[in-house]
Amino acid sequence: MRANASALFRATFGVAPRAAASAPGRVNLIGEHTDYNGGPVLPVACAARTFVAVGPAEPGVLEMISTRDGRVVRTDYREGQPAGWGAYVAGVMRELVALGAAPADGGARLAVASDVPVAAGLASSAALTVATAKALSLLAGVGLRPRQLAGVAFRAEHDHVGVRCGIMDQMSAALARPGRALLLECASLAARHIPVGGRLLLVDSGLRRELAAGSLNERRAECEAAVARLKLELPELRWLASWPAAWLPRLKRALPEPLRSRALHVVGETARARFGAQLLGRGHLKRFGELLYESHESCRRLYECSSPELDTIVAAARRAGALGARLTGAGWGGAVLVLLGTVEASSGKRATKVVAEIQRAFHSGYGREPPITVVRPSGGVRRERVV
Ligand code: GLA
């Protein structure tokens, strides 16, 4: 992929790129729909990455190509929003200009190569924006810290593209470490790296959803409406995730449906994610796995962000004896994370049984076998050699 981005750059623009960078997709272990509610998340970066090779262009001009669509998009990012993935790149460029970290003449050529699947719940947009921010800042000769890159990438997606996401995906793409999960408290942005002892599988339902299509924005509006009402009970409340877990009866009385269910998910998921991070850190995988099942149930019933395909996979994993399983990412399609146990204990029979049962159940419901891969927790954004 690294070579692909550089090679595509040369083949398209007839010159060598000047800088290159890459950033990973992510698989969230637990803490779903908590980030934009000021709660904790626990993602790992996956091995799939997005590579971006860059070089200079005329002032104000972006010329971009990706291995996925293979045609050059040319746009003046000062004038309007390009369609499709170019909007994310334009957002990054505008944010870098605002920071004084854009290439001197303000234009750039980019070639993108990626094996992060799009709209599969693996944060492909954050891999693109974080890698782009790093590559363009290198071209500008400005060293931005990983948290600054995450900020640029977040504002590109949130403010420019208009997806009302939280900060999890960009922070994971920027800060992740190999073999570790990132416990990120999204209100304070305090981060800790936690060793991942378990063996993880990812089952792709094949169902794709575009976040910009609205479900995420709708849920976020519901959470904001819940906070507005709960402020009558607790005026200093800023984040839904900060509602005291001991006050659930009061929360239930104060909110009508569906706000009640959404808020119950967020408060419960906040407690699960914090407890889950402790359990994972201490190697208590069995109890951690139970929390994953509980989290899925809460996403399904209270947050209503699951789908029959995802539920089929989770139920099959449970029947076959997996320690835990849940949808990962925004939901409404995408992928399921399965926890098998320690790497040593789960290499053999149990893994084979879980995989076979998931494939059997999915095939009998949907007539095809879902792709299943091993998740290898990887490192965050990095500079790449230009080849
Ligand atoms: C999407 C958003 C994230 C987060 C998840 C749900 O991936 O981009 O910020 O809200 O959904 O946990």
C-alpha cells in the first residue's frame, strides 16, 4: 500500500512525491456512542492503513487521486466543497491553513492507497484525514504533534464535511500503539494505553452505511435533547455521560422515549467502558467478555443501532463459546468484534468452533459467509518513506 500511493503519485503526476504518511483504521472494543457524550472509549488501531503521498501544486488547488476510483479530482478548496472523499481532504487543508501549517503556496497533489474498508465501521474517514494532515504538514515542513493532527482531522470531518462524530476515531488513528488499546476519556481527552491480552476476531457483515446519511446525526440530536431536559434536574450537567449512575430512576422519570433509552445506553456504556478497561488491564478476559455482550445488547435494545445481521453474528459467537462479541463502530451495519480468550488458550479448537458457527448461522440467514479476520492492535499515524 505504501508503494502503491507513491507509485500512483508518479504515474498520475509524472514526478516523485515529496512526502508521505499513513494512519490506521480502528476497532472499538467498548464505549460505543459515548465519545460525543463526553464518556470513555477503548479502541485499538487495526492493521489496515491508509497511505497518502503528497507534492506541491498551484495555490489553492487540490489535485487528488485514489487507488479506489482511479480518476483525478481537481478542485479549488477555497471556493467550495468537492463531492465524495475529496471533501475530507479539502477540510484538512482548510484547517491546516487556519493553523499556519499548510504548504507555503497552499496547493497540493495527493495520491491515496488504502486497505481500510469504507463504511464498514472501521473509521476509514479518520485514517484518511489523519494521514492527510500528517503528509501535508510534512510537505509544509511543520511538525504537528499527534493530538494536533487528531484535532485537524476531527474538525475537517465535523465542521467541514458535517458528520457530527466524536473524537474517538481521529485520536485512535493518531495515538494508537501496537498491542495496546487506547482508553480515552473524551471530555478531558486524558489517554492511557492498555495491553490487550485477548485474541480478537472481526466479522464483516458486508452491510455498508454512510455516516453522513444521517443516523449518527439523529442520535446525537437525541442525546442533546436529553441533556437539555436533564439540566432541569442537574443544572451543571454538561455531558450526558456525566449523569450519575446512581440516579437512574430520576433520569427515567425526567425523560420521555426515545430519549430515555438513548440516555440509559450512554450512562450504562460509560460505566461498562471504564470497568472494562480495568478488567482488560488486569487480564480478566472472561468478565471483560461479558461486558462486550452487555454492550451489544444495550446498543441493540436502547440505542437501536444494531441490525439483524450483526445480531445473528453475536448470537452465533455466544452459542459457540466466545468470551464476548459486539457490534463495533457506529452500527447500523459494519462489523462485529469477537473476543476468544488469551492468545495461547484460544489458538485451537475454540477459535475453529466459533468461526464455523458464525459462518453456518450467517449462511443460513443470508446465503453467504462473512469475511472473518484476526485483529492485530497496531500503531498510529507515522511518516512513510517516499519510494
Ligand atoms: C462513529 C463516530 C465516532 C463514534 C462512533 C460510535 O464511528 O465517528 O466518533 O461516535 O461512531 O461510537
